[in-house]
Amino acid sequence: MADDMTLAPLARSGVVTTSNGPVRGYQEDVLSVFKGLRYGAAPTGLHRFKPPQRPEAWRDAADAVAYGAPAIQSGLAPGERRTSPGDPPAPDEPASSEDCLFLNVWTPAADGARRPVMVWLHGGGFANGSGGAAMYDGGNLARKGDVVVVTVNHRLNVFGYLHLEEAFGPDYAQSGMAGMLDIVQALEWVRDNIAAFGGNPADVTIYGESGGGWKVSLLLAMPIAKGLFHKAIIQSGPGLRGAPKAESAKTAKALLEKLGVTTPEQLAALDTDTISRTSVEIPGEMMRLYTPVVDGTALPRDPFTPDAPAISAETPVLIGTNKDEATLFLYGDPKFGSYDEEALARRARAAAGDKADALVAALRAAYPDYSPTYLASAAQTVTGMWLGSVSIAERKADQGAAPVFMYMLTWETPVARGRLKCPHALEIPLVFDNVERARNFVGRGEEPQVVADAMSDAWLKFVKTGNPGWPAYDRDRRATMIFDLESRVVDDPLPGVRKVLQG
């Protein structure tokens, strides 16, 4: 369990026996909640950058009433945390630490009911975030759907994805996938223990947003994860490729030289702060410096390039995006809202290269009321997340095995005077039915709950049946559920944009 916790005055749950030892959570009205369940030993010292280890078993009932530590955040010292409107930490989340292999469970009852299980993988790229963010509270979904919800912490950034095989030999062959192997071990914990919490280990859905969606994409291509989940949801995070070994080895070499270390023992002896802060001094984009590596073992191939992975052909997939993903990233630009045509052209070229002019024309046709600012955002959105999601849906449909379903959220949040429109991460509190926990993001009034009802119902239906309630996607019809105040199925939304980008 999470260490050094102060017990809250809560009504305690019964004791549940797990493969690591007995645990006791707390009651939250009709739910039993277990937070800070340890699924892995501390990945520190010589265990840094290696596959996770099982924790040492315990005999006495361990308290599970507070979140475990989130992973070290990219470039930050232990205890430091960066936040965004799409990923605010919960009020009771502790300081970050390398000792971060914890998960949380919300269940209607720790009984033998064998309910569907939903395992959430958090956003933040592969650099930041945690399963303890406020909007990830699984209580409302568990109540509404009679399901068991699990959220997971795992290693991130340099601690999760530093590829050291070329530097330190075969003992580090999977170091560039350590964070993903943490998730696999968490899924193994679910397989071995979730029945004791009222869940069905043979009916597990993995789902995640942004970096979490990419993690879902990767798991669909990881042989070691086969059989640990049975359905998958990718929200605004299509992962078509992993990082090449050669490129990742160069990053590792540059970091080791900057740290002045030549052996695993020297690296293990360095303090967390030094490794973390030095890791972001290596040239490259912070969010992409340390990402999962196609290492030939844990990840034998790119997840969805050139096609969908055969090992998950029988796994139903739900995938989609938000209409204006990029506004969340552009909003901090002092010139946001006042881009001119030159700025639009420049940003479109950065997003689409020699297709920029045709793309802007197609976007103007699709969104005739959009200013240059929002057309620039749209260009970044469709090239950065929407096209990749369409590609995954196409390649999954091409297998002719399990179905794939496509969605797009178009409802616009009124916060920030409506300037964000439908940004990245907006669907999270709607899917989790956590409108009241996210009023600063979704706004006041009844509208957010209308959309939350539609989205959470669809997610729960997919989790229970493998079909969210609309036709499967294929290259002919391209049926897509548009979530808004009046949700509806649209065939081939943004056809002009798609044809430009795929041309």
C-alpha cells in the first residue's frame, strides 16, 4: 500500500485477500473503494529501467484508503507536479516518487458477482500524469454501470522509457518499455485478484486518453499482454508507431554522457532529481524524448503500422477524437484568438507540409465560421489526432475480425468564454460521468450532463457488449457517432479533409 499515509475517518470496508496480501479499503455510500494498492516493488536502485518486480508479500491487512504516489514527472524533482485543466490532481494525491507502482479500485461490492472491469490508463503523453487525477475518480461509472473501475500509476519519461540495451547489454533489453511492462503487471494483478473485488477477469476493457490512448494502442500489439484484456478504447491518442531502437539508443547515449556514468551501478547510485532534471537537457521535444521503444521483445513491431496487429484481431475497439483538440495546447499563446492568414498558413504548413493549402481550403468548407485561429487549431487537430484515429479504424476494420467503432465529440464547453470550443481532454469527465468534479472545465448548467449521459452510457454499453450502440466503422460507410446535445450517427464526417490528408 501507499506508505506513510494518514488514515481518514472513513467507514472501513471488509478485508479482501490478494495475491500480495490482505487489504482493507473504505465504504463510499454503496461502493467499496481501495486506493494505493501496491502491484509492484519500488523500481529503484538496480531495479531502475528493468521490468517490474513483484512486491514482497505481507500478512496483516494493509490500509488502502489513500492514493499511492504518482510517477516522477518529466524534468521535475520528486514531489513536484505539473497540472492542466485536463489533468488536475485529486486533493488527496501524494507527492511524486519513483516508488509509484500503485493502482486504485472502485467496486459496487467485493463479492463474487463477476462484473465487467474497466482499467483506465492516464494521459500526459509518456511524460506526465497519474491515475489519481480528480477527473479519473471511478465512483460514478462503477455506480451507474455496476462495473469495477481500476486506475493505474506506472513509470514515465526517462524512468519508464530509457533504452539502455546498447549501453548496458541484454539485462536492459526491455528498458525502453519498462513503463508499459508496469501496466502489463498491473493487468496481471487484475487477472489474479479482481474476482475478489467483484470483477470478472475474463471481461476486462482497457481505456485511456491522449498518452493513455497511445498506451492502449501499444498493448494491442504486445504479445505479453494478450489475454489480459478483451476490449479496448482509444480516446484522442492513436498510437501508430513506437520509437525506433537506434534513435532511442542515441538518446540514452547522450544522457549517460551528460550524467557522466558508464555502468549500471553508477546510474543506480544517482539520485532521482539529477536523473530527472538532466534528462530534459538532451536535445529533442520533451514529450517525445522518452517513449515506448520497438525493442523486438516487449514490442515486436509498430502497433498499427503498416497494418493492425494480428494478435488483437479478435479484440473490439472503440476509437475517436474531439473536434478542437489543439485549442488546449494553443490557448497559452498570447496571440491565440488573433492569428492572421499568415499565421494560419505557417501553422498549416507545419502540420501538413505541401498539403497545407488544400487542407485549409477543406477545413474552411467544413467550418465556414472558423477564424484563422480556429482553422489553425483544426489543422493541428486533424493531422495530429484525427487522421491517426481514422487510420487505426481503417486498419482494424480491414482485418474483418472484431469490429471497430468511431466517435467524435463536437459539443463545445462554455468555459473561457467559449474560446476552447471542444478541446483535448473534454471527453474525460463526460465519459467518467464526473461533471460535478469538472465544472471548471465543462461549465455550469445542464448541458454537460446531457452529453455525459450519452457518452458514459455508450462506454458502458461497449464494455458490457462489445458494441456501443451504432454501426461498426468500415471504409465504405465510415459510420461515426457525433456526441453533442443531440447525438447522431454521421457517415464519413470531414470527407474533404480526409481525402486531402489521405491523397
